[in-house]
Amino acid sequence: MATVLKTYNKLAITMDPLKPELSWDNITSLDFISDIVLLWGHDDVCQKQWAKPLFHTTTQAWCKLQWACEEIHTIHLEACWVWASIKNEVSSLSRTIEKLHLTDPKLAEYIAINLQYCLNVNAHLKDKLAQLNKRAHFLSDDEIPVASGPLASPGTCDGPDNSISLDGKCL
């Protein structure tokens, strides 16, 4: 603090208009603290427009809407990943079974049993994705460009031209 005080006093005499030099006794006195303009508080911040409850609530609602838009985009991407995973998993296991059928039939049979289990799980996932497609209508507003076709169908995940684009147009 002493260094700051010395630096201030050196600069105070060079300023135009001149600023008063300060001593340690001056700045530690309670009367000096009341002289600091920043602490006076000319305006009560509670009376500002941005501090009113309506604006606070509106700002919170806007933020929640933005988060919801981000979540919709994330759900779209993850649905595409699930479709791709289902397609890749079935084709990969089918090729593996074909290769192993001649060399190791027991292993091929075991993988075929696992493939059947995967097909059952995939059928459940496809049902869930179909339910998601039924709720994709809320994205069809003209204000928000969306992927061509349903939100989570396999055809919407093929390339960059078919991806959801929110571009900050949620609000």
C-alpha cells in the first residue's frame, strides 16, 4: 500500500488539474472513505430497468430457450449416430459370421446369437427413434431451418447438407 500511495502522490502533482497529495492518515480515516465518489452510489441499482423481476424472468426464459435449441441439435446428432451405429453393427457382425462360418462354426454360431440379441435391441432403439420422429414437427417452423426429412431418420444423417442448422435463429 505504501508503494501505491507513493506512486499516486508522484502522479498527482503532474496531473492537470492537480490532484491532492494523500498521506497514510488521510486514507485510513473514515472521513476519507466517504469522499470516494464511486462509493456514494448516486443511483440505486434496484431501480434500474435491468434489475426489475420481469426483465430477470425474461432473461432466464430466453437462456432456457437457447439451451433447449442446443439440446435439440445435440439430440439430432446423437440420433444420427445411433442410426449409423445400428447399420454398421449389423453389417459388421454379418460379415464376421460369414468369414467364421467355414473356419470356426461354433464361434460363428455364438456371434449369430449375439447378432440376434443386437437386432432385438436395435428394434427397440428404432421404435424410440420413430417416436422421436413423430415429435420433430416442432422444428418445422419457417423461422428455424431444419434437416430435410424427419429429425432422426437414417436419410437425414448422410452428409453436411442434411444436418440441422439452428444458426442462432431460435430467438
